[in-house]
Amino acid sequence: MIKIHPAIAAIVLLSGALLFAGCGGSDSSSGGSGAYGSSSQSTTAPSSSASGAAVAVAGVGDAGKVLVDSKGFTLYYFEKDEGGKSACYDACAKVWPPLTTSGAPHAMSGAQASKLGTTKRTDGTVQVTYAGWPLYTYTADAKPGEDNGTDIDSFGATWYPLHPNGEKAGE
């Protein structure tokens, strides 16, 4: 029988545990999950829309139940947009980033798939629309569940979140 010093056995066990823990890998793109769900796309989404942006519904501040992106950030519409086309470019798009997609957008958690659509931006990217309104996030929303952009007059018109029925929230 081989005798192993207790300190060596502890090092071997600790090394093995660390090696085993490291094998699980890390998904730095996932923000985890919480009240607003996982930041990664649903594994139950059809494969044809796996690359498409997700739009869901969540309770947000005083605005109530409104549209949010896959990370739980409030989605806004811009009253200056007309005919399903964005009027927010350059400096505006830096403050109000458009929700873009590389595939067909999909509805999750209370959003209506029949109200989802897309519009092509002048830079060639494809922006998600809901009830005909191009959707945006707001850079002043630092975490999911904030609606700091509600009823703000910015870049020539007012911004509002949308309720799942496609009507504006706030005021």
C-alpha cells in the first residue's frame, strides 16, 4: 500500500476540483436570468428565427406592461417616425440605438407576433418594428426595467414605450 502525505492528497483533490470546474466553460454573452428572463435567446424558438431579435413584455416602472428586448431593456418608439421608417440617425441613433436584427424577429412573453415587422435603415441594417413603429432602446436606461426615456422630447419629437397592443405608454 502506498502512503500519500495528507498535504499532497489535498493539493491533488483541489487541483482536480479546479480542473473539473473549469471544464464547464463560460458564456460571457449571457447576462444570466432574473425577473426579465435570460439575456440569451430562447432555446424553444424555431431555428429559422434563432438569429432574429426577440421582443417580449415586462412590467416597467410607471409605464406598466411594455415591450422589452431580450435583456429586459425598455423598447421605445419615436413620434417623428412615419410610415414604418426611422427618422433617427447619426447623433439620435447614438442616444436611441435602434433594435436591429439579422433574422426574422420573434415574439416572446406576451408580445404579439402579428405586430412584429422590420424596416430597412439607410445604412442597410434591418430594424425591428412593432405595430408599424421602429423600435429603439435608450442609453440612459442603465439596467433592465428602467424607462428613463418615457415622455422625453428629444431629437425633434417625443419618445414612448409601447404596450403589447401597440399603443403608447406613458404621458
